Amino acid sequence: MLTTLSVQLLFLFNPVNSVLQQLYCTIADSCNCDFKPNIKDLEWDLYRNLYGQHLVQDIVSEEMARFLQNKNPDRPLVLSFNGPSGTGKTLVSSMLGNHLYGSAMSSPYVHQFVPTLHFPLPDRVKQYREDLKSWVQGNLTECARSVFFFDEMEKMPPGVVDVLEPFLGPSHVVFRTNYRKAIYVFIGTTGEEVITRVALENRQAGRDREEIKLHDLQEALTQTVHNSSTSGFFNSSIIQQRLITRFVPFLPLSRHHVERCVRSQLCSQGLCSRDDIVEAVGGAMTYTPFQGHYFSSTGCKAVTAKINLFL
């Protein structure tokens, strides 16, 4: 208490107060970061508004709770969201922003990188690595509780994210930065074939979807992400050193899940009773494989456009 008070008094009376405050913020839990995590609300949001993703609900809830309960973590939380398009990866990312900072992606401490925007040219990997290291270290110096999202990892030039290795492990020291309190989320479709195959085999065997366990996917998903030449983690030292806390598999969605997405959007417009629209949109989607029509090819991604078509 006395130490904290002394630091606060220095902020008030010392002419270099801004420098001291910046240093204090790198070791404090919040300071000006406005970091106000609400794990219970995150769990409720996941279970209420994310459909067909029992693995995601469990893994994200458990890992976030475990990480944030530790006041002095030995490494950052690093999650990799993998799965087909339209299965909820972007939705869960928004939920994390909302329940960590209350402002989704608009918080100055939530950072999003998109390869086609930030790293578009494969022949500039060296420059991108330098830029990314500088951006991440600068933001961590501003706020130890920074959150970084890397979208469309299947379009990320291999080698770029490897520059983050010193920030992700437990053994490195980064000057003036308490980098161990940060959160990293890598988002991509690499590994969707593995995930869909396991989901299909489970379905054809007549088992419940919830019987799919993380251990059914984890190792195969790790190897696929590491070995795929279209992955931003291709031959990555981050994978080799197992610096990803958890790979989070997003399963392909069935018609039942798509119709839940439709109903949710209709209810947000005050049209909960429109069962005809739910049925029409569900029937208008494309499903794979051809024999069985088990999973939606686009998940819930095309739901809004289809609703507008039938209204």
C-alpha cells in the first residue's frame, strides 16, 4: 500500500511523472489500461450466443479464467482459433474484447492485425518482422494487459509471426515490458480439413457432437498448422517450442446450428416468430459432404444476406 501511494505521489509532484506512470503501468494489472475482465459474463455470452462449439466454450472459458486468476503469470496466454469459415471465430474474438475491455475491438489496448492489410507482400518479410516487433513491444510498454488478434493466419507470410517468439515464452526478458500479462489470439482456417474429418467420422458413427474431445484433434491440428505451406505458422519455431497455450478447434455447423443463428438475428430485429424465414434460410444453405448434407459450407457467415433475401 505504501509503495503504491509513494508511486502515486511521484506522479503528482515529479516533472517526469508521465515516464514513471508509463513504467508503473507496465507492471501493474491495469492503471490507465482500463482492464476490467468479467469472466462470468464471458462464459455466459459464450454459452448463450455461440452455437455448436462445446470445445470452444470450455477451452476459452477455462484458459481465460486460469490465466487471469494468476496475478504473476510466467508466460502470456496464446490461443489459436482454427476452423472453417462462419463457425464463430470472429464472434468469440469480439466477445473477448467486450469482456476484457468493454469495447470489443475499439479499445486502444486491443490490437488487430490483418495480413492483407498489414503484411501484404511476401518479399518484405524482413521489414514486416521489424515492424511487428516494434509495434508489439511499443504497445506492451504502454499497457502490459494488451490483447493482440492476428486474423486470417492462412494468408500470413510464413516467418513474420516468428519474431514474436521472445514475447511468448517464459524465459526471455523484454526491457521495460511485463510481457507475460498479454493475450495473443491467432485466427485462421488452416486445419479445417482435420476438424471437419473428425466431426464427420463422429457423426457417421452415430455419436453425439459433444463426444468430440480436444485430444481427438489437438496433435493432428498442431502438426497440420506447422506443416501447411499456406499457414502463417509454416515451420514456425513458435509451434516447435509449443508456445501456443491451446489450439481451439471450431467445428463445422449443421443446419440446426445455422437455423439458431437465423433465429437469433431475427429476434434482434423483433421477428422471433418468423419460423418461415428460419426454415427458408436453413434450406437455402449449401451443405457438405454431398452424401449426407451434414455441415453448412459457410456456417453462419451468409445468414444475414439470406435473411434479407427472404424478408
